[in-house]
Amino acid sequence: MEAQEKRADEYYSNYRSMIGVGVTQEAQEVFDSLAKTMPCSWDDQTILCYRVKISPPYGPENCTGPDENELNRVKKVLEGERVKLDKKRQSTANKKPVS
């Protein structure tokens, strides 16, 4: 019973760390997309990915970090994920409701 409780607590703690507090839906979508392939966490409203900080509005131009290789990798992945999210939004917006 204690082992099950410990696993549940770890799961909940991990799940909570993946949810941004006071961020927009778009920010959470960007975070979720990045977190699929890279370790990410929230620091207030800033996304931390490796040692790279991504500040609002969460574009490649808003990335800073001490390591050029990490910075370039995060920027490249972020740019690709932003394109995917934009396409997804456009396809959702273009769907006409059935009357």
C-alpha cells in the first residue's frame, strides 16, 4: 500500500511540474510540444529546456542559454513545433461547423 501511495505521489508531483501557472493556453501547448522530446520544466512563466530559458512569447528569438549547441537545438525544435502548432490551429479554424 505504501509503495502504491509513493508512486501516486511521484506521478502527481511530476504531473504538477508540467502545468504552467498563470500561462496562456498557447504557452502550455508550446511547453507540451517541447516536453515530448526534451526535458522541460516551468520557472514561473519561463520554460526551461536543458539550460535554455524560453521567455514569453515563446519564440526562438526569446531563447537564452549559456551553451551555443543547446541553444541552437532548442531554437530549431521550438521553431518546428511552433510551425506544427500554427498549422494545427489553422486547420481547426478552417473547419466549418456542420449545420
